[in-house]
Amino acid sequence: MTFDPFCDFETRGYLRNLFGEKDPKIITHLEHSSFVEGVDEAFGHLSGITCLSYKDVLDTHKILGKVTDPALQVRYKEQEHRRAYKK
């Protein structure tokens, strides 16, 4: 049984990854590659922070998952839009 919260595994792949991939081994490789690709940027982002906030954690998560997780990118854009609207 595959974790499929969106109920579209067959058409969009595992967790709607950017590649539409369904194979767990390939997904693991893609997630690892995404993490490795973003780790320097994430460390750079975190190195300038003196007091870590929840937003900093979310931003770091966004950096580390941006290659494989389009749903993550949509959520962050929506949050940024809401923040701008509230100002």
C-alpha cells in the first residue's frame, strides 16, 4: 500500500513529485539528490540567523525539498501571498 494523500498516485506519481515518478527507489534517489543540491544554500540561510524561528525552519525545508516537491512550492507561494496581503 502506497501513501497517497492526494488520491492520484497513478496519474501524478508519489506525492505529486515533479517527475511523476512512482518507483520508491527512484523517489528515494530524487529526494536525496534534492537534499544534497540544497544543503549548501540551506546552511548559508541558517548561518545568518541568530534566533531560529518557525519560518526559518519552513524556509530551510523549502530549500531542501524544492527539486522534488511541487506541492511544497505551491504552499510556500500561498503563504507568501497571505503574508503580503495582511500587510
